[in-house]
Amino acid sequence: MGTSAGAAGALAGPGPALRLPEPTGPYPVGGASLWLTDTSRRDPWAADVAVRELMVSLWYPAATRDWKLRKGAVATWERDWELLAGWKQWLVVVGAVHASFTDLALLADGLGIGIGAGLSGARSLDITRAYVRAFFDQHLRGRPQALLDRPSPRYPEVVFCSP
């Protein structure tokens, strides 16, 4: 099924390193299911259950960044960028990987599982929240956002690119 661990202890700090299984199938992606048990809290949805349990599914890249470059991801993006119409901004977050923009980064940090990112899950979350909020404020509320126009000293990891 997965790994059972005290969720409270796992999220409070580093615990034993979890080993992820080798990936199977034709794609360079691995996955793992974790069954976390927190004996210090009752289940909030089931009154008759004395412990809090959480099932977490993780998917992680099983290839290096070099694999992506060999497959032409950057070349394809540069080609397709010119075809995009309307407002656009190309931002790169240094130290981030694809999973950095999901809850996985934060969960993996709490469990001591590396996802290959140079940024912590908390920092990735801060950056994602700030830029998504700025995007919605600008495009849905009509409030211009300087954060989308130029680099910010508050987020030095975010690099503005042009093809």
C-alpha cells in the first residue's frame, strides 16, 4: 500500500528518508502512494475513527533535466511562443521543477522526499501565489500589476525571458 508514518512528526521536521520505487512503464515518471497516520488527532470526517489518516499519491520525474533538453522541450517552446497571440509573459523560476508549482513540493518537503528542486516547497508556494494573484488581479480585475512587468527584488528566483 505505502509507507505508514506519523504525519505530525513527518511534517514537523526531517524523519527517516523514504525511498521511492523504481519507475515502471514506458515513460520517465515514477510514483508512490503513502499512507500517513497521525495518532495525535481524530479523523475530522469520521467520528468513530480515533486517528487521522491520509492517503497521498506522489508522482515524480525519473529523468534528469538533460533528458528534457534532448527531447526538445525548450526548442519547441521557443517555436510555439511566436504563435501565441495576446498578452504573454515568459517567466522562469530558477531552482524550480514542474512539481514545484503543485502541492507536491510542500508535501515532499515535509516528508523529507526530494523532488529535484532547488527551492523549498514553501518558497515555491509563495512565488506561485504571488504571480497567480497578480495575473488574476491584472486580467480579471483590470488592476495593473508591476510584478508582471519587471523583475522583483522580493522574488529574485523569477527571471523574465524573451525568446
